[in-house]
Amino acid sequence: MVTAPLYLLAALAEIAGCFAVWHWWRGASALWLLPGAAALGVFAFLLALTPPDQAGRSFAVYGGVYIAASLLWLWAVEGARPDRWDMAGAALALAGAAVILWGPRG
């Protein structure tokens, strides 16, 4: 099943791209914008490969994955460990994403 890794890779690409812009905006070199733009392009491409036939449904599922991946980024890159409320929120978001993605459709 490639669905979960596809959403996770898309999330990491978007977070990396947004982090690059965020870092530049706070005084880093404008060269940060180059990998940032590339990462955001990869994000859009990967999200377009996701399985739902409707973009809105795919984006909704992605939102849950994005929340969880953002907390992983917080921990791995920024060195701030998510607390139990962060984890509870991520679990709720992923549960909602699973219902949207795998819920029975008429």
C-alpha cells in the first residue's frame, strides 16, 4: 500500500519547503528559497498522486497526516518534544483522516 507513504512524503516536502521560507523570512539567506521552492513543487506533485478521485477529499486526508508530520518535524528538526496534548490531537486528526480515506462510499 503506497497511500500512507505518499501522504507522509508529501507532508515532509511541504513542511521542508515552508520551513525554508520561514527561515528566510526570519533573516536567513535568500538562497533558502531555492530548496524551499523545489520542496513545495515536490509536495504538489506527490499530493496529486494520491488515490482519492476528488481533490478536496485527498486534501482533507492530507491535513491529518500533515498535523502528525509537523509534530515529528517539531521533535526531529526543532528539538522540541511534542507533549501529550500534541499527540492526542495528532491521533484525532489521523483517525479523522482514516475515516475520510477508507470510509465506505455509496
